[in-house]
Amino acid sequence: MKRLVLLATGLLSVHLSAAEVLIDNVMIYDGQKDPYQADMLLRDGVIAEIGQNLTTTGSIIDGRGKTLSAGIFNGNTHLGVVEVGAIKDTVDYRSDNIDYTASLSVAEAINPYSVLIPYNRSLGLTRALVVPENDNHIFAGSAALIQLRDDQMILNPSVGMVVNLGQHGKDVAGGSRATGLAMLRTALDEAKEFAAYKSQIMKGEYRDLSLSYHDLAALQPVLSGDLPLIVKVDRAADILRVVELAQQYKLSLVLMSAREAWRVASELANAKVAVIMDPINNLPMGYDSLGARLDAAAILNQAGVELVFTGMGDDASHNAALVRQSAANAVAHGLPVTAAIKAITSTPARLFNAEKFGGIQIGQPADLVIWDGHPLEAMSIPEHVYVAGKAMSLVSRASRLADRYLQRIRAFQGN
């Protein structure tokens, strides 16, 4: 019996020690100030201390020669709602239905067991925006904020109402950008009417409205300013008109894509409009983006515009973690490293009301990546990933396949 008691006590001691993890002597990139060398103590998955010469009775991660950052964020993905883009049966982010537009919630289609989740997580991505699309309307629905965990994946099912203007708005509205903007204005006016005359409208005692009741109801938090309007638009002239409309209706506005936003950087800064962009996307793919340039992020940052980065073009889902590469390219074209780190960590966390993730602060759940090199170096890989305080496996379907074929290659070479 005495031996059993001692064994149980030993197991309890191990369990208690395991609740603490000391990351020893690591270079910290927090996106707020210049990188600095320090120790970090995690206790029960929470950042307990940051300082020098910290000690623990738990486990120790040797941070010498390594770096630490907050988990990486991608601001425009289809994670969890696509597996193979070319196979329609696996695509759930895109709709061509005009009866469910603003009321569509992409969160309701997210699959937490998608093979893309562990793959991107193993490369340092811990959070992302999942964005819907609609082929036949300017309203695509609500974007969702996710964390890359199998459990508790959806942090917020609705963090922004997505509207697609520019060339898309022109096409679906009948051939003119002016008509696309008029559709948006009409929808907002009708949403105001819906709030004021809901009883009559629901009884059929009011004029016909262009949007369905559930779409008009979904626009109420947009009108109150509680839910940002995320507008996909590129051309500078179109951007200014969207900003003017947002000010007229007192909306919270975030721009997405915005390839010519640098042309109107001061206006965006004055209006406090954030921009979700891919810094590496400088090709003039149409007349809306003739002014695209690689130093756009640096120009916007210099003007004081808040930035959130995405990467890998319009379909970032399969390689969403490579948003780091886009951030690094922005640095190569004039953006300070601290600003680049901020654009893929703390800024999106603040913008989408998830401040407890995305930063490096005492008392926050550990949402961290320990890298074997600089966080923005393309060849750096994660050695440890924490999501919402939980240490995550770095094994994915891709890594298992790589191991399988590597074993076959070694066996063949040994013969």
C-alpha cells in the first residue's frame, strides 16, 4: 500500500509540474516593439511571466537560437469549407443563391476535421478569417473567426458582413459600378425600414423589399456599427466612394483586397479604415488593379492605416500559413518588421474582438509559435505551436505521407 501511495504521489507531482512550461532564453517578436531576448513561463496554458532567469519545476524548452511569436493569422481564407477546389462537392464557401445573401453564415458549413487544418497549423497558423462568396449578389454573408483546433474551432461565427463590389459588383448589378453601389445603398435603407416597420412588414402590410426578411435582419448589427462591413474592392475611386457611403451610414468599415488603396492612404487613415490585403499581389489582373504595387503595404503603414495580411492570392486555404511569405515580401519593400508581425498577429486579433489571442501579454492564453529561425524567414519552421493554451501536434496528413515516402526512398537507397 505504501508503494502505491508513493507511486500516486509521484504521478501527481509529474502532473503538477507538467502544468508549467518554461521557454528559456528565446528571442521574442511581439509585434509591438523591437525583438528582445527573454524567458517565458507558461502555467496551465497561460502566459504567467516574461523576464530574465525564470525557473520552473515543470518542463523546459531550450529557446537558444530560436524565436517566438504569437500564432499567425490569415485574413482571407476558406479553411474548413473547402477540401479540393476543383471538386464542387467539397466546396462550401461559394453560393449562387440570391435568396440567402446577407443572412448566409459560412460558420455553419465549417468542417473542423478538414485535412487543411492540421497542415496549416503545423506551419504556424493558429487563427484565420473564413470568408464566404456569392456569385450572383454583392452580399456574400457573414465571415467567421476560427482558431485551428479540432475542438472549440469557431471563435465567433460572425465578425463581418462581406460585400463584393468593384468588377464583381458591376457584373452582378447589371453592368455598372454605380448600380452595384446603389444595390448596397438600397439594402442599407431597406434594413433601416425593416427595423422601423418590422411589424407591418412581417404582416405583409408594407411595400415589397428587394431583400428577404432574414437578410434584412442580418444587416441590423451592420447598421448599428456592431458588425463591420467588409468590402472587397480594388480601384481607388471605388474605395473612396465606399468610404463616403460608410461615413454617411455611420458604418464600421474594413476593406479587403484594396490593391489601389495606397493611392488614398491618407483618406483611409483619417477615416480609420483598416485594410486586409496580400502584399505580394502586385499583378494588374484587371482594370481595377492597374495601380497595384509591391510597396503598397509600406505606404499604407506610413500613413497610419491598420493592416491585416492574407496571402497566396484569392484561394489561400491550402497554403494559408504562407501569409508569412507575403509579410516578408512587404518587409523587403519597405515595411518595418514589427509592423509586418503586427499585421499577422495582434492587429487582426484587435480588429475582430479576439484580443486575448494574437498578442504576447501576461495573463493571456498561450497562442504562440516557437520557430527554429526568424518568424518571417521562408525556411523557418515551427518546433512548437500553442493554440488557446494547448500544445498542438505538428503531425498532419502531409507529414505522414512525407514520412512514408521518405522511408521507401531510404529503403531503396539501402539496397
